[in-house]
Amino acid sequence: MSSAAVQQIITQMGGAIGANSGLGGTLKFDFGDAGSVLVDGKSSPNSVSDGDGKSADCTISVTLDTFEKMVKGELDGTSAFMQGKLRVAGDMGLAMKLGPVLQKARG
């Protein structure tokens, strides 16, 4: 079960990305012990749900603190990757589409 902070991210992202995230694939944010979020960009409409136990085309491992900075626009995803603050497993092209998704989540 995901933490309250992760449940809040699921709710906010679900409302922000709407019917089409533009991903065209599944993207999982793994926050470690706090839980995970799965953005399903293949479903119509797109959906955001608890990602625990689910696989994805691309998994991004990141701390909640780093993720919050990225959503607020205080930290660029590329910079976070270069600094080792996030790890990407799977489809790197899908990870590159993360910027617009975070902008939608930012509102």
C-alpha cells in the first residue's frame, strides 16, 4: 500500500494529465518504501494508479523530495538524472517525454 503522499500524487496527476498524457506507453514512478505511481498512457482515457506490483515500459526510481522539486520546476529531469538523483530502467525515449507530463501536473 502506498503512503499518503503517494496517494496524493496519484490524485493530482490523474486530474492534471486528463484523457491523453501524450506518453503512448506506461511509466512508473518508484518512490521506494513510500510506494509507486503508474501512469498508463496506453489506455483510453489515460489513467494514473497505484503502481505497486505492476510492470511498466519505463520505471523511474526517485525520492519523493526530488520528484516534488521536479514537479515544482525547481529541478530539471535531465539534471536530476545526471546528478544521480533518479534512475531510469526500460524505455529511455518514454522517460524523455516526462517533461510535458510534469508540466501538466504542475498545472
